[in-house]
Amino acid sequence: MRMSFGLIFRTAKGRWMAKLSRQCSRGYTELFVPSSPPLDPEKAKEFQRFITLSKRLLVMTGAGISTESGIPDYRSEKVGLYARTDRRPIQHGDFVRSAPIRQRYWARNFVGWPQFSSHQPNPAHWALSNWERLGKLYWLVTQNVDALHTKAGSQRLTELHGCMHRVLCLDCGEQTPRRVLQERFEVLNPTWSAEAHGLAPDGDVFLTEEQVQSFQVPSCSRCGGPLKPDVVFFGDTVNPNTVDFVHKRVKEADSLLVVGSSLQVYSGYKFILTAQEKKLPIAILNIGPTRSGNLASLKLDSRCGELLPLIDPH
């Protein structure tokens, strides 16, 4: 299954404009949501009971919660990046070592940023934010880098893998907002244009090598060092202080809910093992199999944005 998105970016009076193809604009937020069976009323009742009994609930979210906002994931059957293309995410070591790879990454990210940054929370994000406001959700840990939980108002939040809305210098550590870097890209590339033919999960798109070659990448405005999104690329490790902090939150919780994650990445899976050691009840809401299905007392194959708003958090 191949999808063409017709994302076209060109300059118009100094501004970069995005044009979505008709295929992309119609039902755009549905493109990356895998098929799921009808909601089982009995399982929904079990889930409601799980939430009702939870007094210090820790929630861990993954890419599956954001597919209903139009952001693709990697592993979903038929609609994830791995199913749609033979492309794989950038590796940390390659990015750090190679200026041409950084150039290719930033060109793709520059084109994809207006669309990626415009995504909005869906009912699942809003439901979790409401649970926090009502005192049901003790802590939220997300593996996502899309800032949708922040946009929904969540505050008791740890972004385990960082956030695409921030950029840092690999040399001096200076941190700047991603929108500021977009403006610098525009100044350096006033006549550069590109047409992309696919959308990746972390804010970039697919471009040809020819399109990338003339793209100019700015350096850190403070020290001249190379810039990187403030995210954990594949092959990198999560900050140990962040890991310790999340372990403490898990140990303080009385139950754990996984939302929209297959838990294939160990950086998230390890916290499920901690919850199991503490004998916490675990529930998983995710379309498709997960790495921790045998550790959960309840597994639901439903859309996050359909089920979570139905639950009474009191």
C-alpha cells in the first residue's frame, strides 16, 4: 500500500505555503488509523472499573494516540511507515557524524514542519488532560515528540523522547524554539522549493537527493555548532535523569495504563516491567499486538479517541 500526499511548498511573497492534494485533504486524519473491531461493551465496562479503582493512575502514551490527529506511526498494520514504505527513521550516530545526512534531514524536516506543527490534539489527548484536571491522572509519560499533550493542556507530563518543537546545539547545548529555526531556514533558502511524496512520523517528509543538495542549513547562532531536534533519535538513549524520574513516578502510582503503544521500544517497555515488579494492575489500549500483552490484566483493541472520552474519571 503506497500513499502519495502531494505536499507542495513554494515561496509566495516571502512565505512558505503548503498545498495538500485532494486525496490527502479528504479524511486526512483517518489515513493512519489502523482498522479495529467494534468496541466490546463488556470490555468497556471492565475498563471503566479499572479507571474507577485507580487513585494514582500513571498513563504512558505512544504514537497510536496521535494517529487520529493525522500523524503516522511506525508499526501499525497496513498504515504505519514500515508497512507503507521501505524507509527507516534516522539513526542518532549517522546524524551526529555526517553533515550531508544532517542537511538531508533538515531539508525534509523544513518541508514537513508547517504541516506537522499544525496538528491538533484529538479527543484522546483532551480526555487525558481532563483526567489530570480532575485528579484522576497522577502522571503522564509520552513517547511522542509531537507536543499534542502540551497543546491539550497536560502539565503533569514527561516527554520521554523529547519534543520536535525544540532544537538544541550539539556543541554548546543552547536550546531554541523550532519555529525560530524555521524562520532562519526561510532566510537562507529564499528560492528553494520542493515537492514531497510522503509523510513520516516525526515531522519530516520524503525528498529526492537532488532536491536536498542545494538546501542551506544554519548553525547555532551562539557558537556555530550543528543543530539537532531536541528528541531521542533511534540508536540514542534517554537521559538517565529522565529515566530515574519516570521510575519514581511508576513506583508512586497504584496502576498503569498504556495508550496507543506497542511497547516495542525498550525505553518505554522497561517501565512496564517496573510496574509488574511492583504488582501494579496494567491495562493496555492499543490497536494490534503489544510487547506486554501477557503482563496486562486488560487489553482493548479500540480507537483511543473513541473509548477514552466515554470513561467517567470520577
